[in-house]
Amino acid sequence: MHTTTVYTDLAALPNHYEPLLSRAGNVSLFFTLPWYRNFIQSVLAPSEHLRIYAVDAAANASSPLAVLLMRYRDSDAGLLGARMLSGLSNYYTSLFGPVIEPGRSDAQMILDSLAAGIARDGIRWDLIDLHPLAADTPVFPALVTAFKNAGFIVQSYFCFGNWYLQVRGRTYAEYFETLPSQLKNTIRRKKRQLEKLGKVRIALHQDGTSLEEALRAYEQIYAMSWKIPEPYPKFIPGLCRTCAEAGWLRLGIIYIDDQPAAAQIWIVSSGIAAIYKLAYDERFSKLSAGSILTAYLMEHVIDVDKVHEIDYLTGDDDYKKDWMSDRRERWGIMAFNPRTPRGVLAAVRHLGARAARRAIDIVWGLWRTGN
């Protein structure tokens, strides 16, 4: 048997959960405490609150099995006024989900306890939304089953494609030869063109040295790019400082005539290089400064950092297919509470009246029979 405890502050989470979250960093930086701390400090609004569900082995309260970080608003103006519990994630997050001890034979029971703990919570949730989840792992179908077992109506939905590269021990030179001919020719031609300009240099920032100056250059480039202003201006600087402290940061900036022309934020952790943010000053677009910088950072993480995977994170942009080798998908899970009026209304809106009615009948039938 397992027990689920609810915490309302990250600082209140017992210290024995830190090793679990640390090991989760082997899967993704998005499951680590440094990631969550920066997210909480720079994104969470005053009206939002944490809801952390932690699963322990009942026989050993200091044996953590899983933890799920969620949030909710004081008065949620969401779907039909439903009381919604959401994952501690947003568009900055490329992967989310419960942090669970890997390789457990009782993973389904652990997730059942987690979902049951949410169902029994003192706050009666109408709607639960978790995204983006890795659809290609056993946790995803197990989580769907767990919410169904807890009496929820469950709908899964597509979020985005995720392109990534399996390095397979190759050098950068070997990898480069596998790129499409057009991309290889562009990089070679534009690199020669930049070299002829003379005043071109690339700066790579990995720690706190000159980081604030680098962040100012990044923000200048971002302001001159095609991208909309950041809705949470403290998030990216906070993430870079967090990653620099942990040794994860690879912030590359290319300067042309001493002007910052393009910048990229990569994060290297546990043998995985995540390409997190790209921006270039549109005045330098014809020089393909962004592609030159991508090639430079590719060479660094492959030949110096010796990563085994490079992850382009969020989206099916065409240019990502040229650099990467494989694609996987991120999906979401919505769980509707058929025991609350707003939960039923939310299910009807998402599933349609007939499908919602059938789902509710199934859920209540299972509950009446004790299954």
C-alpha cells in the first residue's frame, strides 16, 4: 500500500524527495528542483498556489515513490468556472509529468495512489489538466488508467511533436556529413562569407563569468528579432543563472562588427543537450548567423560535452527536421470529475453530450460494482 500527502509549498516537501527529483534529472531537466524553483519564482502569479502530491510507501514514510507538482488559482475563470487543477507547466515547459522512481514493478499502483489522492483532496476538483507528457513511455497509459480508476472521465490530446538527435557516439564531423546537402552547403558558404567580414566572433558562456553582460546582449538580440516580448521577463534570466550555477548553461552569442547578431540558449544536463531558445537580429538574417551558431554549438556539445542526445524540444518546425534524426510526441491528459456539476459540464463541452453520458455511465457502473 502507498500513501499520498499534499504539500502547499516546495520548501515543505521533505528533504528525502530531493534524491528522487535529482535522479529524474537523468530523464529531463524539466523534472529537476532547479527548474521548478525558477518557474515558481518567475512565473507563478500571486493568485496561484502550489499543490504538491507526494506518494510514499506506507510501510516506510521516508521512502518516496512519486511526486507531482500542480497549481491552481484562487478563483479560476477557466472552463465554465470549473475548479481546475493544472500541472506546474506552461509554454516554457517542453516536458511534464509525475516524477516517479524508475523501474518500479508497482508503477501502476503508485500512480493509482497518486490519482486517488487527488480525487480525495480537500479541494473538490472539477477538472485536471496535465501537459505536455511523454506519450512514448509506460507512465502515460498508466496515468490514464490511474485517473479512470479514481473515478474520472479521461481524455488525452496531442500537444506537439518533439524532434531530437541520437548522436550514437559520432563525432561532429561524422554527424555533419549526414545533414541535407542544402544545409551543409549553406553553412559552408555562409561561414566563408562571415570569415571574409573579418570582425566576427562567437562567445560561449557556461558559468557566471560575464553572464550579466551576455544576458544584456541576448535581450538586445531578442528585441530586434521577430519574436514577441516575453510575458514573464524574469524567467529566461533566472533560468540562465540557475543553469550557470549548475554547470548546465551553454549560451552562445555571435557578434558581427562587435554587434550581437544571434543568440542561442542550450542546456546540457545528464548527457542531453536541450536547444532551449533561439533568436537573431533580423538585420543579419541574410548572413544566416543563426545557422552558423547552431553548427558551432552542435560541434561543442557533440565533441566537447560528449552528449548522447540533442533535443529540439517544442514543435514541428521544418528546419528542425534538417538537424535532427527522430521524432516523438508530447500529449496531454484531461480528467473530468463526474461527481461535480461543473466537471460534468466540462466533460460535455470537450467530449460531446453522448460521449460524456456514456463515460459517466461507465464510471458510475464501475463505482457501483466496486471495480
